[in-house]
Amino acid sequence: MITERTEYWAVEGKAAAVLETRCRANAVRLALGLKAGVIRLAREGGGPDVTWQCDFADADEHAADQKARDDSAAFGDVRATMAGLVTRFERLVEEQAPALAGAAFLDCDVSGMPVVPQEVTFPSGDLMLKGYLYLPPGPGPYPCMITNHGSTIEKGTSDVCRPGTAALLLSWGIASFLPHRRGYGNSPGAGWLDEVTAEFATPDYDAQLAPRLDRESDDVLAALDWLQRHEQIDTKRIGVMGSSFGGTNTLLAAAKSDGFRCAVEFAGAAINWEHTPGLRELMLERAAAVQCPIYFIQAETDYSTRPTVELAAAARAAGVETEHRVFPVWGLTEDEGHVFERNGPHVWAGEVRRFLERWL
């Protein structure tokens, strides 16, 4: 499959005119018997003001489409108008990698099945950590997402296995593995508050938090290593996702290993971003070193949306395949906005599935 995507950055004050002109281009396409494609608008967080995307079965169909546009005087008029409305225009043409052929997801009805994980033990350095593995119905091997929890899976908690996101992934035919990192939930080791003892937002807090989270990301890599040895997991199709501290660990792990096919990072360091320059510098540095396609996501009501915007910019500038989106207001408070990943899958699911279908 060939995908063509065109991105338009509007002259200041001309975004509405760019959208109107892109809609006119689609009307011309339809008159020529071509596919209309999909138009998307920018959300808060930067990027092009208007994006158009269309999929083609193969290179021949795409070439025929291009010729029809080039031969059309009406389409030429649209192009001339658009040239005066934008400061930047990019056309991206991508071909689905052969390795992904036949790797479409399978829709599974989970309404009548128990959503219960297997509790497993896996090594990370000198520690034996706990993890929770969900497998879809039917024969494997399955693609799999490592789902990284935030800071609220405390020692001794009964909120152990987070079945909500797992059930969504299972419904797409994707296995889900939730590792309890060191010192959380049912895993041994010092908890993060045992190591980060300084007062919040102080320089000492920053100096303690950044290396602690970096060490935690090694547990995510240990989970990846364990999954790569599991006979029911497609070892070439493992991704990673998470929110808050789990988002931070998603980013840090994806920069340390080329074993992930893709990453989805929700709200990493949103509570801490404005107060921890050391952690911020570490994450920006690692964003530029991520070794797989990554999607940064937050809700507008989160503590700070700067992480999504700035990390995406750093990754994109380094040549990493990157997407980002700040979704509209979710709830009334920053706390509600911050748990968008856990509580709002019916809002973000379509976007994440589209991303995973492309990269996982």
C-alpha cells in the first residue's frame, strides 16, 4: 500500500483559507473520479495547520492519481491559490514495509471472555519482578504491547493488573504485558519514594528523580527480553506504551533498545516537567535517540502539555518517525486530565489503533 500525506503550514491568519482551498482540491479530485482522501486539522501542540492523506493500493494507482492531478487545469488553479497561503508545504509518500504485509489486527469479541492475566515472574538484574500477561483468544503468536504503569501502583495495592487498557488491546488481537517495575505493586526493591526523598520541585528532588526513572526503564527492557523468549509472542512485533511515570519509562526504554516496533507515550513527566530541569533535559535527549516510531499523547487538561509538544519536536528534529496530539479538555481538573490514558480509551482508541496498525 502507498500512502501520500501532504502537510500545509499556513501564513499567519490564513489557516481557514488553507482549509477551504484543501476542501476545494478534494472537490476537484471527486470530479476527476479520484479518491477524496482525509483532511485533518491541527490541534493545540503545533504541527501543520492542515493535513491531507490518501491511501493507494499500489504504485500504479498512485502514479495514475498524480497524472490526473497534473493534467487537470482546475487542480492547477487550486495549487496556485494554495501557494500564496502557506509558508511551508511537505508531501510525504510512504510504502508499507513488506515485513508488515498480512500483519493486520484481528478484531476479537471480549464481551464474553474473562479478562484475567497470567501472573509471571521475570528477572531484572538481581531482582525477580512480577508481571501480568494477557493473551488474546485463538492461536498465537501474537503481537504484544508492554504497558507501563504510573506511580500509583504502590506496594501492597490491590489495584494490581489494570485490565482496562489490556481489554482494549485484546479486542484488537494484541497481547498485553504489564510489568511491575522495581519497588511497585508486587515487585521487590526500593520504591520510588524510598529513593526520591527530597521535597517536590527542589533541585535535590530533580537530582534524585531523573536517575531513579532511568533505572526503572531497565526493568522495561527486562520485560522486553522476557517476552522475546515467550513462544506465544511474535518477537518481531512488540511495542511499548504507558502514562505518567509509565510514559517517561516508555520513552527512556525506546531510546535504549531497537527491540520495540513502536511506542505510545502518554503524559510522560507532565506533573514534573515545569519543576525538574534535569529530568526534562534527560527526556529531551532520549527523545532524539528513540529507535522506533513514537506517538506522544496528552489531554489539554493535564498539568502541562509541554512534554508532548517539546518531546515530539526533539524526536522529529532528530529524524525519528513521530506523531503527537493534545486531545481536547478531559474533565475539570489536572488530575482528571492526567489519567486520560486510563480513563479515556474510548476517545483515544481510534488514533492509537491507526498508529499501531501502521507500525506494530
